[in-house]
Amino acid sequence: MTGWVTVAGLGPGAEAQVTPEVSLALAEATDVVGYFPYVARVAPRPGLVLHPSDNRVELDRAGLALDLAAAGRRVVIVSSGDPGVFAMASALFEAIDARGNPDATDIRILPGITAMLAAAARAGAPLGHDFCAINLSDNLKPLSEVERRVRHAALGGFAMAFYNPRSNSRPHQFGHVLDVLRETCEPARLILFARAVSTPDEALSTVTLAEAVPEMADMRTVVIVGNAATRRIGRWIYTPRSVPA
């Protein structure tokens, strides 16, 4: 039996936002590998082995998937959102790169709906023009690099989507990021705090930069910072499609 590894995005939370392509891969899988809460979203069935693991062991997880596939298993590595956005697709290729055998395993990457796109859709169109996504965690890069990237993105006029803004282990970092924004952006800049989008715990709030405080975000929150042209119309916010010459 020929094994394979598929990295699949489960979307932001709602089952309706899991793509049919991902559902088919899960139906064909013999093994599902991933972080505990993501594996818990996969329904058990006869013949399917679940391999949940803790956070921060991405390379171990990828290595397990490659070993299982080499033994003929059909493995799905699950991520939330899209697997290529701060998730397991990159970790898998890092593991393959370290092993030096890029063609040894049949690999597929299946896209999913990212948290930033789900949040933007709920709020209107805040990412309607040029934008960037920045992971605010300093687990894999120093806080100084986080702040540098935020500063340059703000100076470049980009709308920004922030992942992993604030956790119990680093509650003060998001405050530093807000300080960087206040140095580079006007106080009326609109900021969307979108928590647990597409789940029963969903909560959205749009405030100005002057009103924003770190406690508005946690690890289930995506923060979207508009650009200078982003506007509020009723309950919606949007970023115009054009920039004046």
C-alpha cells in the first residue's frame, strides 16, 4: 500500500467552513496527526487512528506523519484555518528538508479558510486593498523583529492582520505593538478585534487606535488594523479599493 501525507486546513471553527476537499481527505485517512484541539474536531471512526500532541512540537508531528506514510499509512495533518498560514505546512517541509529526501513521500497541501479572512468577512471588507499578516508571537522570532515588521507595515500603508496577539505567557507584548502603531498611525485608525469567529463564542468589536487596549485580545482573537483610508459605515468597516495618486 502506498502511503501519503496531506496537510489540511479545518477553517476557523464552523464545520460548514471545512472544504469538501478536506472532508474527502479525512474520509480516506488511516491516521490524523495534529495539535490536541484540532484533532478533537475530527470524528472518530473504525480504522482511523488519532495522534493528538501538544503545541510547540510541530517538527516531531511532521516527522511522525512522514514515518507513518513511509509505512504505507494515509496521513492527514490537521491545522486550523489554512495550513500554509502560520501552521503545519511549513513545518512539514522543514522536516522533509532536514531529511534530504523531498520526493520520498506523496505530499498534498489542502487550503482552508483562514481566521483573518473569516473575520474580515464578518466585519465587511477591511482587507479590501493591500494587506499583510503578522504573527505577534515571539516563540519563533524575537519581539524586536515583531515590532520592526509592524512598524514597516504601518509606514508602508498596509492594512494588517495580527495572529496570536496576546497569551497568558506574554500578556504585555500586544501593548508594545499598540505603542508602535501609535507612533506610526493616526489615533482614529480603525482596529477590529474578532474573537472565535464562526463559533458560538464569536465576538466582534471595532474601536479606534486611541481606544484600543491590550485586554481586548487573547489567543482566540484575530486583530485587523485598517489602513489610513479604512472607513466605518454603520456596523461595517471597509478599505477602499483605490489609493489617490
